[in-house]
Amino acid sequence: MSAELSTQTYFSLDVSEGVAVVEFSEGHRHNMWSMPRMRALTETVRELDAPDVRAVVLFSGVDRSFGVGGDFHETSTFRGGDEVDEWIDHITDLYVACLQLNRPLVVAIDGFAIGIGLQIALTADYRVGSDRCVLKMPEFQVGIACTFGGYMLERSVGRSVMQQMLMSSAGWSAERSLQDKLLHDVVPVDRLLSVAVQRARSFAAYPTAGFRSTKPYLNRGFVDGLEQLRVIGKQAHRAAFAAGEAQRNMRQVIDSSR
């Protein structure tokens, strides 16, 4: 693994005893996922598929959300053209990179995991949430397509939960997320990172051959589905953004936060 990562504008990275912790340490405390930020995490994940890394943790950061979706300052300018295709390529590349990381991937979720934030979490092998985290997929409420969120939820936790989340646009508490298998563990917020690292260390201690020959097989169908969505998602999101409703809703959110 290279000594320096160009991506550390957005994240801090610590590798200790074979476990790499990528902390979302920079930018807005709710971690909005702009295209540059997504590209940075994609590059980071790819570089962590390295001999001195046996497991990876993606951590919200202290008192930070795992991610509240796309950056509305960016997406509110979309008009349904080529910029949408570029955005979808960034999204797909990130999810595929996480799924193809042939190391155990653990996510530690605090605050909100909304839209893209939740979808990143769904690529992980193990999800640990704080007792105050909230998971949500509100794309329909905002006015954008939810091809990726719908597919990833159905594949991860089943059709019924997917339908409930998409049609209600409601937030799932940590307790409900655990019940619906969106999370594997829920812990007090002050133990979030330590538990996630503990889980990663336990996974890293497994002999590598069995895991590394199994994960690509288990995730192959997931990756193939996302690559199909790379095409379908561009069409769906172009249509949604061309309608203009999503951008109006996004600008209202931006204005209300000033």
C-alpha cells in the first residue's frame, strides 16, 4: 500500500495490526457524498486491498453521520443530462469497489445513514450501529429514483423491508434496524469504534484462504446487478432530474439549513 493517499483530503487512515480504519473526518459533520468524495473513497478502498491489510473499518467519525446522501449543492444543479451519467458512474464504482475488496469490511455507523450513506453501508460484510443511529432511504420523498437503494435493500434484507423503507421514506431506529437485519450489532455510541475494530480484528484473525476464495463468489451476483443498474440507473435518474421536482426540494433543504 502506498505511503500517501491522494484521498486523505476527505478521510483519515490508520492501519494497526492489520486493521485499516478509514474515518470520515473532514467536511460537513453529516458527510454529504459529493462525486469527489465518492471518488476518494473508491480510490482508498482499492488501495486497501493490500498485503499489510487484513480487514477494513469504515467509521462515521466522532459525532458525525455515516452519510446523509448526495451533496445537494451538487445534485440540485443537475438537469437530467450527462452530469447524471457521471454521478451514477461514481456511485456504481464506489459500491463495486467495496464489494470487491477481498478483505472483511466492517462499517461503524453513527448519526444518519441516508440514501447513498446507507447504500455504502449495505456493501459491507458486517454493520455495527450506535444506539442513536438512524437509517433511511427517502429518495421518493425527495423526488429522485431509487434503483440502487431498492435493489440493495431487497438483496440484503428482503423485499418487504425494502418496500416499507422506500414507500414510507421513514427513518429506522437502531433497534428497528437490528430487528430488520440492517445492522448486525447495536452498541452505545462511546463504544462504536472499539466494537467495530474488535469485530474486524476477529475477522482478520481467520485464515485468509477460505475467506478470500469465498467473498468474490458471494458478491458476484451483487456486483453483476449493480453493473446492470449502472445503465438502468442512468435512464431512471435522468428522467427524475429532468422533471425538476428533486432539485426544487433540494434547494429548499439547502435554504432551510442556512
